[in-house]
Amino acid sequence: MLNQNEAARRLSPQRLAARHIPAGAEQRPAGTPATPAIRRYVIMKVADIKRAACVGGGVIGSSWAIQFAMRGLAVTLYDINDEQLKRSEAQMHKSLDALEQFNAITPERRGEIVAAIRLTTSMEEAVADAQFIQESGPERLEIKQSILAQVEACAAADALYASSTSGLLISDIAAKAAHPERCVGAHPYNPPHLIPLVELTSGDKTDPALLRLAYDFYQSIGKEAVLLRRECPGFIANRLQLALYREVQDLVMRGVCSVEDADKALVYGPGLRWAIFGHNMIMQLGNPGGLTGMVNMLGNSGDRWLADMASWTHQPDNWAEVAQPGVDEEMKHFPDHIGHTNEACAAYRDQMLIELLKLHKKL
């Protein structure tokens, strides 16, 4: 089992004092914006990151802990009380069960991952030695600001702070921070230990060199990082997903198709391609003239489709009432090897994700 608080190492007075002493100034690379104007800390290298702290457990935080541990980092997972930690521990073991069941890890490797993760209810113990801190607290601005303040009171001067926020702007989260230059947004796709995507955002005071460090770090642990050039609500993937879902909703609400057929059209059509390449690359491969040829071929037809597509900006109030019976009926029609309950379908989803990741050589 995972080590608990009693196994956590005490902080020496020397280490407590050293945490807050800034390192010597470093010259910024040519072309890098001066944020801050005089950098009074050394930018770490990816190889310097040996310890990660996961602040906040739950589904996301526990999944991050597995990801970090799988890639050889020593991990400390913090949550506010023992009950929350027990839930996170159970979630981790559930995730590891799936990885082991589908031969993504061996029992021996599982033991190594478990041994690399320490649980604690002490923020100080969690972050004091960490070079990289991944926050996965509730998606409320005031809570995330409070967590950041607690972390800054305990963390090392050169630690990098990444928020798993799914939609809040890192500029807002770090608005009251003592060191906003060390804060980045790092939105994972759930679950982080399986889905490679992480969306990186910088705040108005984020040091560009630290944003680059975050990018390189995530790449080094098997993630596929994408960088937003400016802050944008919902980031990239959620906006793409919601744009598609709006069209699904509109087609169903207009009586064009059923909920089940909308899902089938995605799963057995473009979804198969999207599991291999992004849509721009799909366009590139769809015509001898590449993407340019495909755009020219679509021509006025694409314009007519767009003119008929949904453009509303408010979720239909009765969508759940319409969609839930359709989803329930869809689940009844699944073959037995997929299952007919949420639990069975979730297990099938995870199995397929693991197999896809193996094909992508990500596991």
C-alpha cells in the first residue's frame, strides 16, 4: 500500500530556510521577453525535475500521480483529509488494475509505481522538496487562488506550478500570487495517465522560459503538449468537442437523427480517422492535392452545410430530457462484449484506450 503521513520525512530547519532563498540571476535567452525584467532565479533543466507534488487528489490528481510515478518521478499526493486520500488511493488502484489487466504494466512494475507515491495531508510535506507542482483542486477561482497561496508559503523558490484547470485563465488564478511568473496552466484530458494531451497556457506574467520548461517536461514524461499562443476560455480540445456536440444536439433536436445514430456516425466514421490523425492531416490525405485540393473540392458545398449548421450560443434547456432516453436505449443495443451498464462500458472504453495507446506507442 502507499505510504502515509507517518512515513513522510521531516523538514530540517536548513531546508525550511533554504526554500525561500532565490538563486542567482540568470541571463534570459536572446529573443525571450523580459518577464520578469531581471530574473533572480535559475531556470531548471528537465533533468533536474526528480520530485513532483500532486496537490488535490480525486480522479485527475490521482491519475497525474500515476503518470508521474510511471515515468520515474518520486511523487507526493496531497489532499485535505484522510478520507479524501483514501478515495484517491482507491482510484489509483482502480486505474492500476486496468493497466495490469490489459498488460500495460506487470505486477512488478505496479509495485514500483505504488512505492513511488506518498500520501499526505500536510501541504508543507507535499511541496517542500518538489521541483514540479501539479494542482488539481476544485474548478473554482477562489479555491485555486487559495491553494496557490498555500503552496507558495511552502514551496521551493524555483518550483514550477501547473494548474490542471479545465477552463479558468491562469492569469486570474495567479492574480494574487507572489510569484505569478512560475505559474502555468496545464489542462489534461481525462484520465491524464492514459490520454497524452495536455494544453499549456501562460498568464500575463508567466516567464516564457518556465512555460518552455513545462512544455519540455510534459513531453519528457510521455505527454503530447499543445501550446495556446494566447489565453482562451475552454482552451482547444474542449472548444472543438463542444462545437461538435452543439451540432449533435442540433441534429437530434431538429429530428434529423437519433442520439444513437449520431454516436454511430462518429464512432464508425470520422472517429476512426481521428484516433489516428487530426482533421487537418485527414484533409491532407483525402485528396491528391493535399489539404488545398480538399478545400477547393468542398467549395460551395461546404458553404451550404455551414449555412445550415447550428449557430446558437445557449445550451438547450431540455437537452438532458431528450438525450438521456436515447443514450439509455443506445446502451441496450450494445453487444455483450461491450456491456449494458455504465461500469461495463467504462471498462470497455479504458481497454480500447489502452490498445490505441499501444498502437501509438504511448504505452
